[in-house]
Amino acid sequence: MDWDRFSGFVGEGTYVIINRASLTALEARSLANGSGCDIQGFAHCPHNLAQLWNIRGATKGCGMYYLENVRERAKLTATGQEGLIVGTPELANGPRFWVIDKGMLATEKGKMAVLRSVQYPGSVLDLDRGDASNGTAVSLRPERRMDEHREPQQWLLQVQK
């Protein structure tokens, strides 16, 4: 993987989102019943539309964003303070809005970001245990302190041209 490409969050656009711990991509997998999507970590594939996310501002200049999967048109949605992340078709207030903290230090892998839930303060997007297995669950978890193992809660974002 070309780490120089991961320049971090630069504003609204279409992104691939890679977990720092596992190096797997955030992917939407549609459910058979048509009620939304599972959001999981999968091996990065540059041509997979299920791994591309449109990041758009909730309201101009407010600092809150929603993330919509390009293929499934599902919005990244928190199901609870420590619940699974799913993809849902409608955009409503609350659990679908995120603050993208791009203030993380740059590492050898690129500039890190943390995706913070607006609805559940203190909780962030987390890839379970930083597991690199395909199909690893993505959840909302309490943010870890700086001295704890934080890589599963850190994400590399690269805008797609």
C-alpha cells in the first residue's frame, strides 16, 4: 500500500477509509432483506465501490459530517453508546453524524483521524480489536486514552480523485 497517498481528511469528498491497526478498509455489505448494510473491515481493494465513502457536511460550516457509502447509498450509523455500526438508507438527526478529528499526529502510515459520534459523546468508530480478518465488526466504543492501544480507533483517509 502506498502510504504517501493517505494525506488525511481535507474536507468534503469521496474517500477510502483504512483502519490503522489492521490496514483493512471500511466496507458496506448489503443485507439480504434490504434493510440496510453491515459495516465491516475488509482487505483493501482499490476498485471496490463498497469501500468508497462520500463525506458531506451536515450543515455548511458546522463541523459535523455524514458518511455515505458510494455503492449502497447507506449512511454510517451508530446503534448505541457501545453498539455496532450499520449502514441505513435514510438520513436523520443524531446517530448518523460524525466529527472528524484530523488533529492526530502523522505516523509512518500517514495522517490519522478519529471519527467521533455526535449522538454519543466520548464514543468513536472502532474496528474490533484491530483484527485484520475480513468481516471484522466495526463498532462504537468509548475513546481510549493516549497511553492505551488506540490504533483500532484511528483511521487513514484518502480523498479519491
